[in-house]
Amino acid sequence: MNTKPYKTLIIDDEPPARLRLKSMIADFPETFNLIDEAANGNEGIEKIDRLNPDIIFLDIQMPDLTGFEMLKQLTKIPIVVFCTAYDEFSLQAFETNSLDYLLKPVRKERLAQTVDKLRFFKKEQQSEQLIQMLQQFTGSSSPTTKLTSLTIRSGKKITFIKLGEVSYFKAEEKYVTVHTKNGEAHLTDQSLIKLASQLPDNFIRIHRSIILNKELVKEIQPYFNSRFSFRMEDQKLSTIVSGRSYQEIIKTWLKI
């Protein structure tokens, strides 16, 4: 373990979560030296490049740029402790490829386990394994089985929705809503990350919380701040605005 405390950076878009973690880190002054905090992925990249922290506590779900997307843009990856309120990700994969994986709200006794892990963690093994994991979780490797329809359960009722009827998927907090071209909305218990890995090629993720059906796009217009506005060919003529970090993905699709 280091003889000096690790230079530590917290990256989380939720002020209460940052405050809670700062308070807990302060209880381990021999291990962590908190040098700064960041409220989003873009700010996190800037501060990592400028401050060169030894370790970062990184939220996964952040607006515009997720923790995964942020890491993929770094030239040098510090030791990573993932923090999230969502437990849908593979705990084993995170613990293998990063220092640790903490579920919110983070507890002091759980953070103490992270401190213990630092004694045995070998940073030089992290980067390559972490990049491989990021590719897995951002859907770069195509699964052998693609969805053709969705099963929606509501109480004792089961509804089958063909993917051709889906206009777009939108994640809100812990739920994903399926919006169909006839104007209906259905809740599904599948995560957006899982859906992205199983949907066929006519679906594209254009925002951290939105996947749309390319075959039902009626019109696309440039939008300010490197984004695009999509008008869908559904009953509501839904308008969807893309996220900035998906600009290149969209341009590749549109061949522009």
C-alpha cells in the first residue's frame, strides 16, 4: 500500500452523494487525500488530466456522459471505484476489473473494505482489463441472439410487443418505458444497457437514456450544442433530442 495517501477525486452528478462520500473519505485520512470533485463526466476528464489523481470514485449514471463513456476518453486511467444506485450491472465483472464497486448509499463499513483492497490491488493490471469490460458493457460486442419482440408484464397480464411497433425506449430513474408507434407506453423491467445489447441493428442509442427505431424516424434536424432533433413517425409525432456524446455515432449512421 502507498506510504502517502492516494490523491482522490470524486465524480458524481448528485451533490448529496458527493457530500456523503466526502464525509466518509475524511474518516480515512491515511488512505485518501481528497483533492477535488466533479459534477459530470466532461468536468471529470478535465480534472483527471489536470490533477492526475491516483484514484477516482466514479458514478456510472450521469447526464450526457456516463462513467463508462468518460473512461473511454481518458488517455491515462487512475484506479477506479465505481459508485451507482443501480445493481443491474455485473458485480463480479466490476470487482475483477476495477478496485471496487460500491452501491449507493455508500456505507462506511463497505468503504473500509475498499481500503483493505488497496493493499493488494495491482494498478498495472487494471487498464487493459477495464477497457475490455467497457467494451462489453457499452455493447461493442454483438450477442448471438437478437430480440424480435418484447414481453411486458403488468400484474397477471402479459403483453407481447413486436419490435417493429416500438418507436423508442426511454429510461427514467430505474425504469424503461417502451413507446410504441400507436402512442402507447409500457414499462419494462429490462435495463437500457441490456436492451442495447440485444436489439437488432435498426435500433440506435442517441442519448444515455434513449434508444430509437431508425425505421420510424421521419425527420432529423441539427440541434444546438452538437445535438440532433429527431421527429418520429408515430401517432404522437414524438420529438427526441440526442445527447452530445452520441454525435459521432449519429453521424456515422447518417454518413455525414
